[in-house]
Amino acid sequence: MSGFSNKTILITGSTSGLGKALAIGFSRLGAKLILFARNNEKLEKLKLELENANQHIYVIVDIASPKSIQDTFEKLNKKRKYIDLLINSAGSWFPKVTFEEMSDEQIIELVQTNTQGTMLVTKHALSFLKKSSDARVINILSASALSSNFHAVSTVAFAASKWALAGFTETLNEELKEQKIALTNLFPGGFANESSLDTSTEEMKNEYPNMMSLKELFESVVFIASRSYDSNIRSLVIDNR
Ligand SMILES: NC(=O)c1ccc[n+]([C@@H]2O[C@H](COP(=O)([O-])OP(=O)(O)OC[C@H]3O[C@@H](n4cnc5c(N)ncnc54)[C@H](OP(=O)(O)O)[C@@H]3O)[C@@H](O)[C@H]2O)c1
């Protein structure tokens, strides 16, 4: 994928943290966005920060609900014919407790949002991705989904929900070779999800020590998305130091 002007990009979890930074960043690069979010109020606020706000599509969808995803893609069919890039950034997280201390509802929420939700959004996006000549999927995982790097602030259920996604991305990558759709697992360490896209890691070091900036993460996503199909980055780990 070279240049993002007029590329159609679907971003989940677009009203907060990385998803929001990606929405603002890619709007500045001229992309046409399809923005998935749960909360209309946050979506209205986001619109004020986007370039060319009128050319994007805004969708309220709960990715933990299969019905909500199915209805969303049925409606999308009437508005857009293809998607060039899908970025699955929506995710649920709980502060660290032991696995036994987590409620059943918390474990179910993590699996339904992070794993099931991402898989179903990707499944329903496939018919749109297949119509692009340059299609790509980037799944935002976590450094805690690496055996070498079980992250201190993550719960077992969170890490497992992302671990499952890593396998999903790898196997789907193989299955979609014929269709030339490239998939990437991005494993970020901790980042300051309340920082701004315009703040560098150096500038935010005092407020959020040992966290990477949304600016750096956005630049990494742009780098992945700019590769050609023949030099796809299957997996990228970005560590905290
Ligand atoms: N922050 C970190 O340090 C870190 C580190 C490693 C990986 N990650 C991963 O990176 C991604 C982005 O993280 P972040 O910290 O930027 O997240 P965040 O600020 O917590 O934002 C998460 C987004 O996902 C949306 N979302 C959650 N559940 C949803 C559902 N059921 N249906 C639709 N949307 C839903 C949220 O919507 P609402 O605003 O409506 O809640 C929000 O827009 C996540 O996948 C996360 O697991 C984060």
C-alpha cells in the first residue's frame, strides 16, 4: 500500500486511545475512514478532530455482540464497496488480579470483545477486503501475548484473549494467500492511551514514564500498512524500555 489518499480504512475502537489516534492520523493522510465505536457522544467529539469529517462513515456497534456486527456490515454494504485496510484496535482490559479473582463476567467480556469480536469483524470485512487490489488487516495485540514477555499489568485472561488472536492472524494469513490479503500482528508494550497523537515519547516522559507515545505507535502502523503484499510484516513487537 503506497500513500493513503482515498484509501478506505476501517478502524474499530476509534473513540479512544490508539484507535482514536489512528483515526485522526489517517484522516490527516487523506484516507476515507469507516469508524466503529460504541459511544455516540465520544464519536461526535472525535468528528471535531478529524480532517474531512464529512467524507467518513461513523458506525455505532458493540463488537461483543455478533448480531450488532452482522447488522452493521449489512448496512455498510449500501455505503461502501470495498475496504483497503482493517485495523482491529477495539479491546477490553481489566487491572491485574489473579485468574481466580476475576469474575466469570470479566473473563467472558475479554474473550467476547478481544477475541470473538475481532474474529467476527474480520470475517464480515473479508468480502469488502477482497474487492480491494491492496488489502491488509492489522490486529492490535499486546506484548503480554508473547511467551517471553508476560506483561506485569495484564491478567491471564487478557493475555489469553490476545494470544488466541495471534494464532487467528497467523492461520488466516495462510488461508488468504490466494486472495493476496496481508495480515499483521502488532504486539505493543504499554502506551499512554490518553496522550495526544502530536506528543512525542520524549515530551511525555515525565507524565508517563516507560510508556510509548501514540505518535510512535501511529508511525509504526503507517510503516506496516505501507509495505507491499510481497514484503508483508507478519508480526511486529514494540517493547517498552
Ligand atoms: N494501552 C496499552 O498500554 C495497551 C498495551 C498493549 C495493547 N493494547 C491494545 O491496544 C488496543 C487499543 O488500546 P487502548 O489502550 O488505546 O484502548 P482504550 O483507550 O481502552 O480504547 C478501547 C476502545 O475499544 C472500544 N471498545 C471496547 N469494547 C468494545 C466493544 N464491545 N464494542 C465496540 N468497541 C469497544 C472502546 O469503546 P468505548 O470508548 O465505548 O469504551 C474504545 O474506543 C486494545 O486492543 C488494547 O488491548 C493496549
